[in-house]
Amino acid sequence: MTRTAQGHTPELDLTTETLPTEDLPVTDLSDLRPGAPILAPIFREFGGRPRFNGPAVTLRVPGHNPLVREVLGQPGAGRVLVVDGGGTLDCALLGGELGELAVAGGWAGVIVNGCVRDTSELAQLNLGVRALAAHPRRSGKERLGERDVPVTFAGVTIHPGDAVHADEDGILILPA
């Protein structure tokens, strides 16, 4: 930033829609965009990357994770997979093997409205992972679910392509 002739640093126009947001902390984004949806603070960190952001790819899966595997096997290009598992707490929809697949594919993170497992493995990966809890049981293996649909949980509806911003203070969504 340059200084004026009087030695003052001009204020940034933080209301502009073109303001880059990818490197801002969630607290600053919340201040700049007070109307932006924020997920209820019910998610725990499980990945090795506490701060991540990217466009959302959405899934709705009922206790089965083959669709999660299928999507994470595709190039992530810095996107965030948002998995609505219905908040189920009786099986894990993501584990260490799928976490490694996500890292290899270039995914920035995964948010699971449900459980994960292999938490010590997930913590070693350069991947953002948020979920409700850990559970040792694997999910069902039927290819059930929907991709690229709006998902609603934790008080927020997330659409495919929405910008997901997560860090230690929470998860904020900037609608596409």
C-alpha cells in the first residue's frame, strides 16, 4: 500500500464486490459481509489444514459413501466437498483412505454433516476436514445420493459453486 503525500495510508474500500476474499480470515469476512451465512458452530476440525477455502461441490448421501469416493477421485482443483450425511452419528462417511484420495486430487477440504474416522490419519493430511464427530464404523457401500444439489444443515443452505471459507473461528459461505 502506498502512502499519500501527507504520510497517511489511504483506507481500503472494503465494500467492493471485487475484494479478494480467499486469504482473509473468517472473522474479517464476517465483518466485511455481515449478511453472509455462517454455519452453526457444531463442527470439529479433523484435518491437517485448519484454514481452507474454495468453491463448493455438494453431495447428499444417506449413510453410504461410494458417491463421496467417486467425487474425491475426480480433480478437486482447490474445491471443497460439502457432504450432507443428514447429521447421522452412526457411521463415518470419510476416513483416511478417502482423505488421501482428496489430497492427491487437489481438494482443499471436505465438510461432513456426519462423522469421519481414521482421525489420526486425517490430522496428518494437507486437507481441511470438518465433521460433527468421529465414529469407527464404516458407512454403507451402496451408491446412493445426489450430487450438485443445494444442501441445508447447521442453519445454512449451501449451493454448488458457493464459496466456502473455513478456519479456526468457523465456516462462512459466500453465495455464488
